[in-house]
Amino acid sequence: MSNLEFDAAMLGQFIGTEHYYRISPSTVITDGCKYLADEAGAYWLMDALASYLPQFTGREEFISAKLTVTRGSAELVLDNGNGKVLDRQHIPFTDFPLPAISLFACWGGDFWVLLLPSEY
């Protein structure tokens, strides 16, 4: 699907998940994140987050990730939910359809779960 068909208002409809979808050996995404990845063409964002999460296993149980888009580039910032920045990445080009989005990652005991804030 193209970004032209992405409906950001739909993100708020996800208040839980029925399925987990594995995107890496240590990371799964919820129904809401799958919708975002499918409809906004944002699997790259899920992959970027999944690449950062293993370094936090055993050190953090909750991570807040915020992507902020400015003039076609973006900043991805991961923090501990209390403002302590854990990592960050500059993304030189993106066509992500929103000016910003926050996602959460929770350690589930065996894997990281990426979810929308409304699914937390």
C-alpha cells in the first residue's frame, strides 16, 4: 500500500493485540505496529528498532521510541520512558507520512514486543 492510503486516525483503534508477528529473532510486533508497517510503508522503522533492542536485553524492560520527521529526514530517539536517552539515529531520507510517532518496546521475558502507545 502507498502512503496516500494511510489513515493515521486508524492507529487509535488499536487498543490490544490478537497476534504477534515476528520480525527478528528477538522482536515481535503487534497488530497496530503491523498496520503501521503495512499501510505507511514503515517496515524499515520496525527493523531499525529491532536492530537496537538486543543491546538493552537484561538492562531495560521498557523503551520509548520517537521518530520525528523534518523536511524529509528524521531523528529516531530511544529512551527509558523517563527521558534518559539510550540511543539515537539520524535518518537522512524518509517519506514517512506523519510528522512524528511514538512506539513502545516492552521486554516480554523471551522477546521484545513493539507496540503502539494505545496498545500498552
